[in-house]
Amino acid sequence: MAALLDELPRFFSYYNVIFLAQAFAYTAGLSLVGCGLGFVAGFGLAVLRQERVMRFAPVRILALLYVELFRRIPFLVLLMVVFFGFQLAGADVPMFVVAATTVALSAAAFSAENVRAGLEAVHRNQWDAAETLNMGGLRALRLVVLPQAWRIIIPPSMTYAVGLVKATSIASQIGVAELTFAAKILNQKGFSPALCFGTILVLYFVLCWSLNRFAAHLEVRLAPSRSR
Amino acid sequence: MGYTLQYGQVTPYLGYLAGGAWLALQIAAVAFLIGWAIGLVCASVLHYGPRPARWLVRAYVTFFLNTPLLVQIFFIYFALPDYGILIGSVEAVILGMSLNAGAYMAEIQRAGFASIRRAEIEAAETLGFSRLQQIRYVILPHIAKVLYPPLSNQYIILTMTTSVAAIFGVEELTGRAYNINAQTFRSLEIFSIAAVYYVVLTVIASAVLYAIGRFLFRIKGKVF
């Protein structure tokens, strides 16, 4: 313990702090871009699964298949598939793109489920009523269902986003300069592992905990009133 | 471009990969059982324990829920040896996964405890049930039915999580995929096959857990 304390000033030197701050920003950015793209894609998938919007059954089944498959592939394996997929396709892309694509592919599957749950929480009569008013599927979705569903969709999606922030730590395996990778580098520079990994555990905690608090706050704030 | 997928080169390794899947299932099962026990103790403390103990458990749960499993295992595997605690890679992975799953399952089971209504206990008391009988005939059946779906979901998640063990050199499904990749260089082929293995593994596990839930607790809803 005393040795750890001795090491502290050396560990939190100017350059190391900047290095860690950059890695923190990288993790946050990777999560934001990945989750953002994934949520948009997942939203599309969930909409495609709605019978009222997509009348053509094969597309609905394809969307379902995507969700069921990608929810069952571990992040690490998906990362490897995307990594080698890009490589073998001859696309010379930055590692950030590889990592963000993986996060997005995985986020799409999970958020599709959240969005679907939200859409299905809106009573069927609402769709029927919209149809009676001669609204098409997409119009009913936009004007009738979504205004009621988004309150149910957002809080669990935030919780899943936290899960993905944690999953980005696995992206250190392909060498993107996010927090876990930064800790490994500092560790290899000779700083004690307890300090390196302990520090990033705290940093991850700060990020995820505040996001989770925000999600909990939204859940209370957005809770749909039950009185009709 | 110009790359052709050659699955023929990796087919001799399918059995080897299946062995890895078996190891993954074992790791998941052990981590699940330990995590479940941790979760049960923590949930009991959260619900019935004295205040300082509750704070401690809450701190543990909050910390483990908000940090990545990979970094937790890194800490266990690399930092603990500095303090004289030497553990192998499989043990470190299982320990990390158990502690992590324990935090999740504490939350799940706390919700289960909270779902028992006072009126139920009072009704049992009115019928002259002893404390043990209350637990056996009222509390347990109720809790089991409420907890079964989220806990089986947790098992499926743990099965996928075992892939992290590959990073620590454990030769489970993903670890063996790494090995085969190193031997054949058919990277995309082998990792896509590994992905299919995980899908099949979790689909089978889901189906079995669903059947058990249906049979034991008459749960009709979807499990995972």
C-alpha cells in the first residue's frame, strides 16, 4: 500500500493525466458514435418488424433474424468478425471505424428490442384508430404511436447504452486507444497494475454511474401517466 | 478484394471448437452458481440486513454494475498477485465473472424479495402455516416463479460473456478460435463459425431453460 502511495505522484504526471483524459474521451466518443448509429439502425429494424408498417413478411423475418442473431454473438467474437471482415474486404479503415461498427451492430440488435417493446406497449386500438382516420402505417407511427412510445423506449435504451460503454473495453483487443488499452500501456510502462486498472475502474465508474443515474432520472421523469 | 472464403480449411477443427463450447458452458455454469449464491446473500442483506451491511453491499453492487467485466478481471488477474494472491487464468475469469454476475443477481433477487406482498404472508399466517411452511409453500413458489425468467436470462448472458476468457488465454470457444486462426490464418471463417457456435449454444440453452420454466413453474412468457 505504501509503495502504491509512493508511486502516485509519478503515475499522475502531467502527460499521463492527459493520456488518460484522451482515452476517456475516446471511450466516450466510441460509445456515443456506436450507440447513436446503433440506435438509429435498431429503430429502423424495430419499425420494419411492425406488421402495420411493413406488409411484406420476408423483410419482417429478416429484421427478426438480425436481432435474434446479433443479440447472441459475444462482443469479442463480433469484434473479430468485423475486424477481419474489413481487412479481407480490402477496406483500409481506421480502427475507430472497426470498433464503432461493432458497437453499432451490437447496439442495433439490442435497441431494436427496446424500441419494439416500446411500440408494442402502445395499445392496438391506437393503430386501429389511426387507420380509421385513413393514416398509412408510417404516418400512424409518426403521429400517433411514437409520441406515446418514446417515453417507454428511452430509459431502457439508456441502460443498454451503459452496457455498451462497458463493452467498449473489449475493443482494447484490436488496439484502439480507449481506457482499457491506455491502462495496459501504462502498466507495460512499469506502473503497478493495481494503480493502472484501479484508476480506469474509477473512470469507467464515473462515466457509467452518471449515465445510469441519468437513465433512472429519465425513467421517473418520463413515466407515462396512467390516468386516462 | 479478391479474398475467397474457404470454410473447407477449418472444418477439421469443428470438433476441437465444440470442446471449447463445452468448456464455455462449464465456466458459465460455475460462475452462475457462485454468482447466484453471492447474489442471494447480498439480496438478503439488502432486504433484511442491518444498515452498515446494507451500505457495504450496495457499494459492492453499484461498483460492479458500473464497471466493465474485462477490467475487473484485469484487476484480479494482474493486480492481486502484487499482494500475494496468485490465481490462474481460469480461476481469475471465473472469480471476476462470479463477482460481476453476483452484483446483477443481487439486484434481480432483491426485486424478487420485494415482490412478496405482506398480504400473502398474512394469509398464510391466517391459515396457520408455521414460518417454515410459509417459506416452503408461499414464499419460495412465488419467488421462484418471479425470479426464474431473469435468472435464466442471466445464464444466457454469462454463456456469451465467457468469450472474455479468451483474452486471458483460456482455451474455451473463443480461445480455441484464436488458436485455429493462428494455425490456419482463415480468420473470417473461423470467427464467423465461432459466432454461429455461440448462437446455437444460446438458442439451445434458451430452449432448455424455457422448457424447464414451463414444466416447473408454468411460465408461459418468453425466456430471453
